[in-house]
Amino acid sequence: MKRLIFMIGLGWASLAGQAQSLLPPAWGNEVENVAHSSRTVAYLAPTRILWQEAVDGASIQGIDNLLKPGNGQAELVQGNMCRIQTGEKGRASFLLDFGRELQGGIQLVTGASPSREGKIRIRFGESASEAMHDITPENGSTNDHAIRDFHLTLPWLGVAETGNSGFRFVRIDVEEPNTDLLLKEVRATFGFRNIPYRGSFRSDNQRLNDIWMTGAYTVHLNMQEYIWDGVKRDRLVWIGDLHPEVMTVSTVFGYNEVIPKSLDLIRDMTPVPEWMNGISSYSIWWLLIHRDWYYYQGDLNYLREQKTYLTTLLNHLMTKIDEKGKETLDGNRFLDWPSSTNPKGVDAGLQALMLMAMNAGAEMALALDDASLAIRCQEAAKKLSRYVPHHNQSKQGAALMAIAGLMDAKKADKEVLSVGGSKNYSTFYGYYMLEALAKAGNYQEALDRISEYWGAMLDLGATTFWEDFNIEWTKNAARIDELVPEGKVDVHQSYGDYCYKGFRHSLCHGWASGPTAWLSRYVLGVQVLEPGCKKVRIEPHLGNLKWVEGTFPTPHGDIRIRHEKGADGQVKSDIQAPEGVEVIR
């Protein structure tokens, strides 16, 4: 992994080459087998001291020195340091804010402390409140997936690096008596892929611009060795949750190795007839992701590598259709957590997903020159189309039915999707609700929901989008980047459900990035028509926006776009496409 101090560093290939030349021959293959990734570490100083406390005779002096950029080097010169003294029974504590959600840990640089070794307690938090709380069953705090609460012994006149989590805030406590500790630096070790944001989105609505970028950044943090659900909790490849992330990666970064690596990982650990992650719909999402990845990237050789598994999975799914055309999927029948208490709505969603899987299977089979498989998929799709379940007022179920063509999109919009505005939205399936609204032609409603629902997280201080969010949580809620004032609701500790109650709730979840892909597809207007973006349709839907501009990555280069709405309401477009991309307008 590369190391950067303020974004400057050596290339991985150079470092790997140097390391191999210095290692014994027996170690050479191990170095060759190290994944060549674009992951990087940057060292970042905190942006503010949010809180400090020294009790029972303890003291903290010079704490503002921790806000200065550092160099990671211990020094004999003792000036410009933070000095912490506890005395016989005192305790000193402070809370650092690093300005935005990060993935990684912290680096602590000490001076020649009079008490030699320094013992401290460290607590990471995605919210200020989380960093201020203990791990207890009552508040939902855990060390699951990533340790967020632990003790550490610091060296005398040295450097310690620790932690591997998702966080914005770090609380440090010096609890040992008679401690006299000198801290030169406390910096975040920010681990990320050093890749360009090839896609972009700007409009005359800054709130939408911020939402687009926040979704992009949320996914960027989760692009580690594999692509994860969350950087604090759920550091796993949940393949169904991956679909919105894949759409965002394709929209913002273009091709990246993390997607095929993750798709192959879950494929190789899940032989058919097992369901990926134990959830039948997630195996379907694996198929749909491959179809979309092929369209955006055009890598037929990679698709060919999936043929055996893809064929086996499609044939297995066909056994889960009864004589009436109803799906009979077993395993965990699941769409997302908020819809899980509405089994009829889940049934509707699974019927739609099965139809989508067969249609995608037919497309991929034709690309793979397997006419027989394509015909079987088409016949299965016709059979599934004959059975139309009721959505049971589930926005998740109705959205998927509209996308699959099992229900008229305008009817789904009127009866379910636009009812109650952002009520009953979810951060994961909200993406498909937006897709269904677009299919119904209700682009302004979708823009309103993006602004209200995802924008509400920004209003609460979010710098990444959350695992789940309920618009009702905004009532009397405190911001997550401040200590909770008396009389206000702690939105992180008080809410959450199912597996994400209280502080266990992830505030950086890649499945919540849907608006980023949606805004580029429907407002900037880029729809991929042929694999590899060889042909795209550019059809903007500005709603109440006056202008929008941006870029869209393709395997052939980036498309540059600007749309402006004139006084007569007509939209004029300036489009610059690279050679190899045909633009249909």
C-alpha cells in the first residue's frame, strides 16, 4: 500500500520492485503475488477540538498544537506540543474532529514525556456522540468488524499507528494517575484508492451537487481491497447491496478492479444451488450487476469467464418458477430491512427480480453466443410475466414491479411511490424508487425526494450517506457533528432497527449512493445503449433546474456535457464525446 503525506507519494509498482530486490529469493513470489492496487494512505491533521475536559487536578495545555500539519517524526525539541498531566487521581480527555468521514486509523507522535510510556484510551466515532459513549448493549455500540474502543500504550519519543475503522471523530482519554504525556501529533491515517473522479455533476442547485458528490465519496471510502457495505460495520461483500455501488462506480470512476474482484470472490465462495450471502435475491443481483457492468465496461472476455456459473445459476433459478409463473424462491426472502415486515411486498419484489434476471440472462446469453440459453430465459420471462402479485403498498415492491414491467409505472407512482413523499423511503431501495419514478416520467418528484430525503442527512451533518434513514428522524434531532444539546434527540443513538440499532448503525453505507448514479443518468441524461458505451442516448430531464453540466466516464474516454434551459423552456445542449462513442439525442 502506498503512503502519502498530504497526497504525495511513490507508486506501488516502484515500491514493490524495490522490496523484491532486497528480499531473499524464496520471498520473491510472495511479493509478486501481492495485489497491485491503487490504495493509498494520507495523513490528516484534525480540523478542530470539539470538546476537552480535565478533572480532579488534571490539565491539558497546548492542545491547539494538534491542529497543525505534522510530519510523523518524533523530535527532541519539546516546544509546540500538547501536554497532558493527570496527577494523583485526575483524568484528561478530548474529542478530535477530522472534518469528514474517513476510513483508517490514527497516528500518534510523542515527545520526551516525563512519565515515559503513556497509556491512553481511544474511541472512534462516526458521530461525535458515538465517540463519547462506551460499548454497551443499551446504546448499540460494538467492536464488530472494526475495533472502535480500546486501550493503547504509547512509546516514549516515538510513533504509534493504530485503528482500522470508519470514523470522523476520535476521543482520547488519559486515565492513568501521575501521567505526564507530551503529544506532538494525532493524525488520521486515511486509507483510500487514489483514483480520479472522472464523472462529475454540477447544476444551479448546490444541494443536488452536494448530494451527488456525497454519494460518490461514500462509495469511494468503501472501495478497499474489496468493495464493502460500510467502513465501520459490514466490512463484507454483500452482493445484493453492491448493485447501487456498481452503478456509482461506473458513473464516477469508470472501470476499477475492485468490482470484478468482489464479484469473483462471492461467486467462488457460493457454489450453486447455494444462495449468495444466504439470500436468494442476492444471487439475482449478481446476475444483474454482471449485465450492467458489461454494458458500462464492454469487457466480453470477463463476461465469458462467468459463463459456466451464470448458466448454472440461471438454470437453477428457472426451477424456482411454478406452473402459474409465480416465483418460489427459498433461502432468505429479502429485499431490504425496512420492507422485511411486509412479506406480500417482498413477494412482489422477488417476482419482479426474477423477471429482471431472466431478461438480463437472455441479453448475456446472446452476447455469449448461447442461443439455447437465451431462448430458455425468454420463455421463463414470459411465464413470470403471467403472474402479477399485489404490491401491498410496499414502495420497494412497487418500484421493482414498475422497473420490470409487471406494473404500469405511472400507476405505481400514483398508488404507491409518490404517496407520503419521502415517507417509507430507504437508503438502499430508494435508488429503485427513483428509477421507477423516472420510468413514470415523474422526474421532478424524484428530484424532490433526493433533495428532501438524502439532503436531510446532509442537514444533520453527514459527510457520507447512512445505512438507513427515516425522514421522521429529523424532528428535534441534533446534528451528528456536535455534542447533543439538552432537549435535542441524538439521531445516532436513538434510532436504527433490525441489525443496526443505535451506534451500531453505519453512517457510511455504499448502498445509499443511488442518487449519484441517478442524477448522471436522468438529469445529465446519459443512458448506455450498447456494451462498452459504444452507443449512448443523452436525454436530459432538468425539472426545475436552469442548467446542468458534467462528465461521464466510458472505456473510450470521458463525455463532456452541458445543458441549459432557455427562457422558452427549451434545453440547448453542448456534448463532446470521445471517438468510439456514438451519441443519440
